[in-house]
Amino acid sequence: MTVENQSSAPPTPADLKPRIARRAYELYEERAHKNGPAVEDWEQAEREIRPGDAKSEPKPEAKSEPKPGDQAAESKPAPAPPSPAQRKHKRTLILLGCAIVLVLATAATFYYLYFIAPFESTDDAFIEGHVAIVSPQVSGPVVQLHIHDNQMVQEGDLLLEIDPRNYETKTAQTRADLAAAQSQLEQAKAQVVVDEAKAAQQLAAVAVADAEARLACADLQRYQAVESRAVSQTQLDLEQTRAESTTGSLEVARNRARAATAQVNLSRTSVASAIAGVQQADAKLQQAELDLSYTKIFAPIAGRVTQRTVERGDYVMTAQSLLALVPTNMWIVANFKETQLARIHPGQSVLIRMDAYPGQKLKGKVESLQAGTGAQFSLLPPENAVGNYVKVVQRVPVRIIFDEPLPPGLDISPGMSVTPEVTVK
């Protein structure tokens, strides 16, 4: 009776508490496998409803439901530790990478030491040459043109002709003037001979007059020495008069002789003047012949015809630019920075690369360095002492000549760009 009563009696709160706890744990595990977040929500709700029980009862561990990714991760086996062969392969790869880096660094150092450090180069370099500008020295219409553009000519070749008729007429006139001057010279020379003969005649007359004067003076002295009774006064007066007359005649003869001598000197001066006239006429003739020769313009040097501006029939003026001749003798002007000049000296070898012929390499050498920067000799040199100053690295022209004959197939002209590399080691 007592047992039945005990078994049929309603459970007390003390009996329900363990049962509730067991049932809750069963539900917790069951729901944890199905929905992990739902279990967490249920736990939170349970704590809010029964805070006292949640504190007193031990909280079962929540098992979250695995997600698809987590299930895949759980299904994967744990990575096995690397084997010795794998570790050796990894070390080999590391050593190979270090070796590659070391080889690249060595190659870069070798390239710098052997291909960059021993050289100084610049791209501010151009071909230069003495370009001859052909201009006429006389004016006139062009009647013949013997050249065309870009033609190669040799020194002394006939380029063009100017109408020579005016200059031929002038040459003939000056030649006639020269003949007249030569005739005047011959006449002056003949006049000198005549005047010299007259002067000699006058000198002879002076001698005769002098003799007569001396004789008259001697006779007068003899008459005067005789007593007055032996000579009449008339005779004495006659001898006196004759002595005075001969003395006067002597003076006249001497004056005529001096005049004749002066005429000779004048004739000789006329000869000198005639000689100067002949020389002047000859100079005019030479100038006329030279002007006539200038009507034919010849090539002053061997080169290629460039910038031809003249055509047949054009009237050209003196000093007018007609064409330019570009010679084959050329060199390079390289404008190096002033910071590069410390290692550049005359005589150093140069490797020349041309922009027009990328595959062509030419040899040259440094000939000289200009005594001054390019800006200093420009049309408007800088005035650094006025205004604000900004330091700019200057460039100095360096003359480089070719060390070997240029290949015949290269068409090299002034102004073409080149890149020289000066060996400075």
C-alpha cells in the first residue's frame, strides 16, 4: 500500500528537477545535431526564463551544427607533415633562386663595369662640314646652267654661265685704252730724246759763248794795257763793247742750257706719267678680263650641289647665294655636358653610331675641345649677373674626326644625328 501510494503519488519538485535536466540535455543534443543556431537560441531563452536554474545546473557543451564548408573541412584528412624529399626539394628551390639572384647581380655589375663606366656618350651630336656657298662676282642674266639638284661635282667643274657680252665690250675698250697709253709712253720717251739733244746743243752754245766772252775780255785787257797814244779811243770802246756783248751772250746761252735741261726733266716726268697711264690701263684691262672670266662660275671645291636657287634666265646679282656645295670631308660636333669633360681628352677613341644607319658602327677619335661653352658663343649669350639665376648644366662642343674612310654606300650629310661613345678608361 505504501509502495503503490508512493508510485502513484505525483512527483514533487525535487523529483522533477533531475528529470527536467536529463530531458533538456537530450533535447539539447538532439537539436545540436540538427540546428546549431536554434540550440543557442533555445539556451538563451532558457536562461531568460529560468535564470536561477541556469546558474545552479551545469551547462552542457553546445555543439553547433556543421556548415557545408565545415563538413567539407571535417571530411578532408589532416595534412601530413612534409617528407624529407619534399624538404630537400624546397631547399633546392631556395638555393636555386638565390643563385639566380646572385648571377643577375653579377651580370648587372659586369655590364656596368665593362659597358657603362668606361664610356661617355651623348645624343646631342651632329655631323658637321665646311659648306661652300657659291655666289656670283658679277651681275647679269644666266644663259647656261650645267648642274642639277644633288649632283656630285668636282673642283673646277663649270656650274653656270652669265651673259658675257657686256664684259667682252668692256674688255675691248680697256684693251684700246691700254694701246693708247702705250703710244703716249713711246711719244714721251721720244720727246725725252729730243729734249736731251736740245739740252746738249744749248750746252755747246754755252761753251762757244764762254770762249768768245773770254777772248773779248782778253782783247780788252790787252788794249787797256797799251798806252793811250798807241790805241785810239774808238778801238778801245769797240773792244769794251765786244767784251760786254760776249759776256751777255754767255749768260743767255747758260739760261737756254738750263731751260733745255729742265725740259729734259719734264719730258722724263711725262714718261713716268705715261708709264703710270699704261699700268692703269693694263690694270683696267686685267679687271675687265677678270670680270669676263667671272661670267663662268666654276666649283670651288668638290661636293654635292645643295640648295640650288638659280635657274636659267634668272638675273643674278653680285654676292647673291645661288647654291651650296657640301664636301665629303666631314666631322662630328658632340655637345657633352660639362660634368662629362673630366674624363674626355684629345686622342681618345670613339665609337660612332648613326641614327640614319642603326646597324653601322664607325670609328673615330677626339680631336679637340672648344674653349668655351656653346651658350657663350650664341647670338644672345646669357647674362648671369642680372635677374634671378638658375644653374643649368652647360654643354661644351667636342670635335670628333673619323678614324677611317667612310663607307662609299653611306649618304652622310651635315646635320645628321649621331651618338658617339668615347672610351675614357
